[in-house]
Amino acid sequence: MIAAADGGEAYEIVAGAIASGAIVLADHASNAMPPEFGGLGLPPAELERHIGYDIGVATLTRAMAARLNAPAVLSRFSRLLIDPNRGDDDPTLVMRLSDGAVVPGNADLDEAGVRQRMQRFSLPYHAAIASVIDRMLAEGAVPAVISIHSFTPRMKGVARPWHVGILWDRDPRLPLPLLEALQADASIMTGDNEPYDGALEGDTMSRHCIGRGLPHVLIEVRQDLIATEADAIRWGERLAGDLRPLLARPEMHEIRHFGSRATR
């Protein structure tokens, strides 16, 4: 059993069974900021938008983890402070302009300031993920890693028709059968590496899964579909239902190395 843990302002670990064979992650689960950051100079309404966090993801992640009886790791800080789903040298690690909103508190942040935020927020979050993976591997259980995100219905005036997107790089073990299961439902539109490409150097999947050869998938759900607690729970349980038979397959618990399309 992976025990629950309170990582203060950086992360939370939700308890789950090692035998579940899965770990659920939520990189952008919270829009919280410690008071001394003053909301980075933004009005509170801006932090409630998608630029501050992934709407609906925390509830969906908890619902999925509960249904799978799997441990989960959730961030507890706004992505505007520092984005844990980016490489350390990614230009979008700290956003100075996000979907039309200028972020005053990030405008003059120097390299030392970025490093301080990493030490305080993103690095402890990633250490928590690594610790859960290490514990499962030490118990002889190779985990499949499921990362949950959400996306806006429109971006830059363009509608996004997908209900859910499956993002992946080169390891097909979990993404392809999950795509097949979702695409069998004619009532939803499922994107294959839409609305984003799953190959991103230095992101959470790259950091924890690709190098270690762990099966993994990043699932994006459209935010208007999970904006209420009830809808987020419904989607979490629905996706867990699609994942459960896939997680029973032996190949989902084997270490295999496929590399990455994003490797420079």
C-alpha cells in the first residue's frame, strides 16, 4: 500500500494499492499561490481560468484513482508559479504572457528566481512521483503511469471539437488500446495526439516514464465536460472503466524502452 502524504504547498499523495499496477498524476491540479506571491499581480478571476490550473482535473483524478484503487500524486501550486510539466530549460516553464493575460509577477523573474520556485514547488512534486514509482518497483510492481490534464473548448478563437485527447510519444502499449476503446463510443470525439502532441522533451512523462521504460499515457479532457464536480467524477469513473481491462494486460507491467520523438 502507498500511504497518503501531505507535501505541504508542493504536492499531495493519495493512498492506493501497489497491486493496482497504476499511478495517476495531476500536474496542474491546483491554482493555489502562497500569500507572499500576491497572485503574481493578477486579479483573482484570472487565476480561476485555465491559465491558473487545469479545470476539473483534481476531482477527476481522485475519482479515477479511487475506482482503480491506485495511488495518485497531485500538485498543490498554480502552473503560473512554475509549470511542472515542462523541462527545466523550456521557455514556457514560467509564463510571462498566458492566453492574453500579462503576468506581472513573472515579468522580471530572473534565473535565480526560477530556480527558487523549482526548489520550492516543482522539484518536490517530481520527487514525490519518483518516490511512488520507486516504492512500486521495489515491491516488484512495474506501474503504468496515467497523467490527467484538461483543455479549453476554444483556443485563440478556434473551437476544439474533441471531448478527450490521448497524448503519447513512441510507447504505444497504453495509448493505442485506450484510443481504440474510446473511439468505439460514437457519442464522443477522441483525439489522437490532439489538441497537443504527446512528445515534449522534459515533461512529466519524459522525466519519469520514457527513460525508465514505464507504460504511460497522458489523457486530456475538455474542460466544459468536467467543470462541475459531478461531471468530473463521472468522467473519472468512465475513464477508469476503460483503463481497468487494459491494466490487466501483462505488457502494461513490463519495462520496455521506445525512446522519444522529442529527443534532440
